[in-house]
Amino acid sequence: MKSNMMIKFINEQGIQEEGIDGGGLFKEFITLICDKIFDPDCGYFRENEGDRKLLPNHLSRGFENYRSMYKFFGMIVGKAMFEGTLLKCTFTRTFLNKLLKKSNRLDDLREIDKQVYDNLMYIKYYDGDIEDLCLYMCYTDNNFGAEDTANFVPGGKDIPVTSDNKMQYIMHYANYILNKKDGAQTKAFKEGIHEVIDKPLFEMFFPDEI
């Protein structure tokens, strides 16, 4: 991926299209691939609710060979960065933090799901009997019709949230959404980037610089 690439575009009639591969065809090639990769309709990435920044779609784990695909995506982005090719995609800060091994915290949740953040704040300041909300120490997600449950603590799906453990629940819930829900996708994406850009060099930068 660090080597020079020679790009040729072949049209539907099998004829090579005109163009000089002095960087222009490579840029067009990378841009077209990334337009497809980061299209939310493809299902591998999704947009946040506010400014439509991108982060991995955790439901992509239902796709065949999704880890290999995310590694490939990371290699493409790494190649674009290596060659100084500007991409139109913009990632959430939470995703960039994970690429750079920086932690995400509770307040970061507002960027990717403000409704979940507001719900957790409602639980935090709820002054009634918290057990009336019928919450348990787990996260349940619907994955193409099948329910997946992630326990925050051993046996969490059978442990109700109470006034004593509600702060533990809030922190576990936020940490799962921010750092674990799309963990496999993010890990594979990072591996792809590091195929092109050495890890120590990549991690010298701040999220906004990336």
C-alpha cells in the first residue's frame, strides 16, 4: 500500500478511458471508493444525528467478513493520508479518539446520540424509586431481528438497577456505547491504517489533526 499505484479506468464497453495517471486518476479512484465506503446506505458506516459525521455501524457485524472489510477501509484511508489526498468524509471525534487510543467519556455521548445521553441524565437525577423504570445491568440491542445482550457485570441481565448502583449503570452504559459497541469494527479499521502508516507515527497526532 505504500508503493505507487497505476490506475486505469475501463468503461462499460471495455475501453480504457482517457486520463493521465500523474496523481489525478489515483485521487479520483480513492475518492470514488470512499464515496461508496462511507455511504450510510451501504451499512458499514452511519451518521450521527447532529452534524452528520461518520462512525462505524455496529450492525455491520451481521455482514459476511465484516472485519476484513473494515481493515480494507482503514488501508484505503491510510493510503489517502499517506499520499496527501483529501477525503470528503468527516468522522466523529469519538471515533477519532478510539483510533488514537484516547478515551471517550460520558459527555462525549452527546455527539453520537443525544437522546441516549439525555436518558442517562434523566436516570441520574431521577428522584423517585429507580426500580420503577425496570432497568437491568445490561445493554440489549436488536441485530436484524435477533436480540443481543451485553452484561455490564456478571449476570447483569438479572440484576435490577437501583439507587445504589445507578451511577455504575450509567457509566457502564456510556462506556459500552462509546468504546465497545463498535469495538471490533474500530479495531479492524485501525489495523488497516497501520498497514500504511506506522502506529507510533499515527498516534503522534491529535484527533482534530487527523
